[in-house]
Amino acid sequence: NIRAEVRSHVQQTFALVKGSASEAAYQLHPELSRQVVEGLFGYDALEKAVLKDNFGRVLAEKTLSRAAVGNIGVDVGQDYFSDVTRFSLPLGYAISGKAQESVGQLDIFLSPRVVADKFIDRVTFNGITSLVRDVAICMLVVAIFYFMITLPLLRLSRAIAKVDPNRP
């Protein structure tokens, strides 16, 4: 399931950057914020990332237009994968001895086109693999049928045809 895979990947990515993003938001550190946002773009489906402080001010933002490989990804992506393209991570920071408090938010937006292209690639791969497997099984069944049933029947037929009815 492509949706579950995308959600899982985003959750793993959030887990990796949560500490650094929280630190950047807490310190209102623009350079660290920029590095966190830049690092997120290692994920090829990412289209936009925004790191905000708890007052809603943007500490770092980056947008990268991701083009679809094929033309089909544009329509399919917008229609079917829009529910897994926006994710938000609330950022908290705990000072020693105190409860964790909200310091900001990390928002990421995935390209529906890239997600759709990944889905189409997977469907194509699975379809071709299934077709090859099914053709191989069919060829195996035909070979077994030929050698175990057809060939013995042909030999029997030839042997019967060789018998002279006048001299059995």
C-alpha cells in the first residue's frame, strides 16, 4: 500500500529531524533551521518544507518543484494521493526539570506527482512480474501435459497405425 509506505517514511523522517528542528525553533536559529529544511530534501518526493516558531513566524522554508516522469502522474497524483501529501509535526522542547512546551511546527508537503509516479512504477513492475510468472507456469504445464499425455498418445497412435488389419 503506497499510502502506508509514504506515511511510514514521513514518520521515520520526522523522528530523525525532530530533535534538530525543535532545537532550531527553540533557539530561533535561522541557520540551523535552514539546515534542517535543506536536509529534508533528501526525500525525493518532498516538494515544500516549512519550519515555524510557536508564534507562526517562518524560520526556514524551501520549495522545489518536482516534475512527474510521465504525464499520467499529474492527474492520478492530484486525484488519488492528495490525502498523503501534507504532514505537520508539532515541535516541543523541554528545559531540564520543566514540562515540554510547544516551540514551533514543521510542515512538509509531498509532490502528488512523484507519489503517483512511484505508485505507477510499482504497479507496472508487479504487473510485468506477474505476467512473466504466469507465462512460465503455463509453459511448464503445457510441457508436462505434452510429455506425460500427448507424447504417449501419439506413440500409441503411431503403433496402432503400423498394425496391418489383414495380418494383426
